[in-house]
Amino acid sequence: MPTVLLGQSIIPLPNSVTKASGKLVLQNLDVLFEPGQEIKHDDGVTSHFENKFGSLNTVLSSQVKVNRIEEQVQNNAEAYELKIEPKQITMRGDKAGLFYAQQSLQQLLFNGGGKLDCQTIIDAPRFAWRGMHLDVSRHFFSVDFIKKYIDILAMHKMNTFHWHLTDDQGWRIEIKKYPKLTQIASQRKETMVGKNFNPYVGDGVPHGGFYTQEQIKEVVAYAKERFVTVVPEIEMPGHSVAALSAYPQYSCNQKPLQARTTWGVSEDVYCSKDETFTFLFNILDEVMELFPSKYIHIGGDEAPKTRWKSCQQCQGNIKKHGLKDEHELQSYFIKKIDAYLTSKGRYTIGWDEILEGGLAPNAAVMSWRGEAGGIAAAKLNHKVVMSPGSHCYFDHYQGNKKTEPLAIGGYTPLKKTYSYEPIPAALSKDAASYILGAQGNVWTEYMSTPEQVMYMALPRLSALSEVLWSGKDQRNYQNFVGRLIPHLQLLKLQRINYSTALFDVMSKPSFKNGQLAISLFSDLPAYTIRYTTDGTKPTAMSKRYSQAVKITAPTNLQAALFSNGRKMGNVLSEKYLSHLATAKKVELQFPPKKQYSTGGANTLLDGIQGTLPWSGNEWLGWRGKEHMAATVDLGSNQKLSKIKISFLQAPESWIYLPQDVSVMIKGSNGKYKSYTLNKWDNDFTLEGNINTTGRYIKIDAYPMNKIPEGMAGAGQAAWLFCSEIIVE
Ligand code: ACM
Ligand code: ZN
């Protein structure tokens, strides 16, 4: 078993814990933590939480003296001290601090089973913005669920809820001045089934919903009681198709639109004409009335310039305001909104695209396309919230995609989130002070139920809470995981769904002397891994893993984690190919882009052919001028009959087949000769017969440099993804 720090299992880890001798023992804790009690979904965890808090206070006050002392400690409204003595508990802090002391106490009580070690905890957060986002446009969630989500944030001492209220697929906030936003824009005809983009398959089920202004006030007040600030997001100029379906007069071509039923980026955006600003200012007036937050999020991401290029009014604006191009027009758009918010005493925050064409004077940047945007903004002395896809996108897969529910793509396991450092090394101390914190994003394209949202958010949210609260030097993944196991029990007791990917077995190939061997491991080294290679599911009787498994023929390797004979997580099942190039040497002239580089060049010869739905770890990705230029060295001259190259097509992620592929083989005569692969299989494998003898195979595959009109990501550079070069 990992070390479970009983009585000290708080997530996020407190800054300082000083143990004293003795214990405080409470009776009747079973009233509080009563396992097996069925809680109907509609009752919500919220009321459960509240009842439990109520009874916690009752149990405490009947048995020990609880001193709640309201005063600022450490000059920080969120700091607290929690002192546990045999007959009394003292909490000291400002209002928020006292609330956090209570969260810590609740976790201690649960994990200690009612017995508390005497101790003093002194604690304060590292970052001011400890955020979670939720997209309620792609799927709508009830007020009850939103409250539950806020409870989970508060339990983890997170203090910012970024509410993504509008997007192409639905407008979710009542605006009294524009009733069609709720009558029309809040509804879509249906939703795409799975990833059936092309050919499109819809579910035929209308989807809609919105929050009334009364409900929004209720949520904001509920959050405030839990020291959570709600930051609303109203998307512009892109991701606005739903709004334009109700008010097409604010688009460039005024053509009728419907809320979208698929995902991705639409070319239909707001027009930059004056009337649009009147519309948006009026909306923002009502938004500011409802949300007292300092920051108002105005989106700004993924706004194609196609419509603006052919719009007389937008082109007129470019001329009139001396702008260079449509990127500066986007900047003009955001600056106008920023000036308006500033005039009302608020601050703009937007996705990192708002840097393009010049950042508005007061705007804060939310860095999502990696950290570059955040770094650039901090260097310009603008406030930054970090939310890079690599660590903070909780819509990505968190485990093996074959056993995980369908997700948008990517691969962001718990450990990766936990490893996140919000202050980029590239920043000076001064520039680093502009990093407010970080945030986890939950985009709900592939999450249609509250249970699925929780599953994707947890336990990555728990990991991020520690990144944002605890000291940088205190963080230790194994220690975290030890505390997480009882923490998951606390979630379970409250009927909060979470992923168990933590209990999965993972694999890592090694390539010694041209031999492929697979190491198996998990995040929980104290548990036992058992595996099979005969196609059967592993059981408690299967072979115990002790050293890397050599692959010498096509093999189905299956493995799972066991604790006391009980299978813990999902079964890992990998099919390894074994071909002439497996585990041989491969060199890349240009490295793949960092976010799609897991496993490095060897990924191309690791015996695994990527499959759909794709997740980031099976593929290498290139984009732009640096193409895939791979040279395989088979070690000696070999008789070759066939080459197959496994590419990927996933247009919704701007991943397209290469625009050109060339293959050269250095024959036994020492000269390179060109070969043509010309057969595309259904699974995007390009293959061809070659019939020659050779040792070196040079493959150049070029990404499409500009995605054509009418295709997802039109005008952008396409991604090229490759998973395996198969040589027979
Ligand atoms: C984003 O993920 N489009 C901000
Ligand atoms: Zn226009």
C-alpha cells in the first residue's frame, strides 16, 4: 500500500503541519459519514454536503469546544490556522480562511475515522486564481449540478468558477433586452452522435436550456458563500453561431444560421459593424449586473477571418481605422470591448488569441495554446491565468483511450496535471508576478451527463488544487497519491463520480539492440501487476510482472493491477506488431511538435499502430514547414516486400493526411531509389509493394500547408500525424 498519512490526509497539502502529543476523539461520527446511504441523484450532493456540514457542527459542538476566531492571519484573507487539542479545536482566519479551516477539518475527520492527532496546521494558498471552468453550451447542466460543481471546487479550496455560458451550440444566459437569445439561441435541433462528423450522424434529440437571471443570482450567491468567484464568459467574435441564429443581423452576411450540432470552429462570427457593439454592450450591461466579478471573460479564441475578408463593413473598418489586416481588426474588436468594460470598472480576460494584432490595454490573458501566450502577456506586464492544453484540459483522455469513455483526444493523465508548474521558467521574477494562477478546463462536447463531467474533472481537479495551493517544493506525486486514495473514498461517500485511471497499468516500450520489450508500471508501485500474452484476461492467478516482456512475434499483451487478489483498475490490452523495422533505429530530421512528441522518434517503430478515436500518446505530430523526415536503419540489408505508413485523419482537430509522401530506399548497391506507395487503406494506412533489398528507408511526409475552404480549420496549417512505419 502507498503510505496513507492518516490524520494528515488533506488535499491540497497544507503548508505546515506541526504534530503535538495526544488525540482528540469524537463519538458518533457515523452520523456524518454513513456509507451505503443511497442518495438520489436529484437530491444532489449539495444537500448531502450541507446536511453533513450541519451535523459536523452539531457533533463537534456537543463534544469539543470549537473556537472560531475571525482575524486575518499571514496578511492573507485566505490563510488559516487550525489547532487541534484533546478537548478543543481552534480555527483562526478571516472569513475565507475559516471556511478553508473547516474544509481541512472535514477531510481530517473522515480520514482519521473521528480520531484526530493533536496538531497545528498553518496554511495559505500559493496562487490567487485557483480556477475550474465548465462549458455549459455544448451540453447544458442544471443549477443543482452547477452548485454541486462549486461544492467540489470549495472542498479543494479552489476559488474561481469560470462559467462558459455561450458558444456555437447554445446560448445559456437570459438577457432581458434580447429575448430571442433564450427563445431561439438556447436550443439546437440535435447533437452529433460520437465522432460521426463525416458522414454526419445526428441523434435526432433536441437539446437546450438556459439559466434565468434569478437562477444566475442564486448560483453567484451560493458560490460567494463558499468563497468562489464566478467569472462569466460571453464568447466573441467567434464561437457565436447560436447568438447569430437568433440575431443574424450582427453577422457579416446576415444569412440564416442554426445553433451548431457538431463541434469545432465556425467561420460565422460577429461582424465588426457598430450595431454589433451596441448589441454586445447591452448584453454585457446585464452580465455585469449579475456577476460582480472583477474579470469578465470575453472569449476571443478561434475566430476565423473569412467572413471579415469579404465584408464591406469590416473592410471599411480596416481602412477607416488604419488597420493592417483582419488580425488587427480582431484586436480592434477586443479593444473596443475592453474599453467598455474598463469604463464600467471591470477587467477583460480572454483566450490567448487576444494577443494577436495587439493586446487591449487592461486585458488579462488566459493561456490555452501552450504557455507562449501567457509568457508573452506577462512580459508585457499583463495579468495571466495559465491553462495550457497539455496539463489543464480535463476534456483530454486521462487514461488508456481503449478503456476510457470517448473523449475529444489528447492525453493528460493525473501525473501530468500534478507535475504542472504555473510559473514558466522563461519569466523573470518580476514578470512571474503577473501569473495569477491556473485553471482546469472542462469542455463538454463529449460529456452529456453530470456523472461524466465529474469523471473527467476528478481526480485531476484534486491534483490541480495542490499545484495551485501548496508550496512548489512540497509537491510529491507519490505522497499525493497516498493521500488521494482515502480522498477518493470521501468522494465516493458523497456519490461524486471520478475516474479510476489511477489504478490502471501503463506500458512503455524499450528498444535495445533492435529488440522491442514492454515495461509495465503503474502509479501505485506497491500493488501487483499481472499479465497474459495468450489473449485471455488477467486474473489473480496470472503471471506476476517482474521484468520487461520481450516481443518477438505479434502479441496481445494484457495486464491489470491487483491488490490482495482484487483487480483494481481497467485491463490494459495492447496488440503489438512484429515486423522488420520493429525497434530498429529511426532518425528524424525535424522533431515532432512538443505536444505530440510522447515517446520520441521510436514511437514510429514501437509495434503499435494508432487507432481511432485517437489519443495523443500513440502519434507524433508535425505542422508547418518542418515535415516528417524519417530515416529508418534496419541494421543490415534485408529483403523487403512492403511498406505501410500509418497516418491519421481527424478533421475536427485539423489533422489531415499528408499532401505528399515520398519513399527512398538505399539498396545493396549503396544508391537511394524512389518508390511509390499508392494504396490508402480504410484506416488511413498508406501502403505499397517494393520488392527490393535494402537497409536505409527514408520517408518524407508533408503536412498540408493550408487547409482548403469548406474543410474544418480552413486557412490554417494542417497537422500531420504518424503512428507507425511498418516494413515487411
Ligand atoms: C479553447 O479551448 N478554444 C479556448
Ligand atoms: Zn463584417
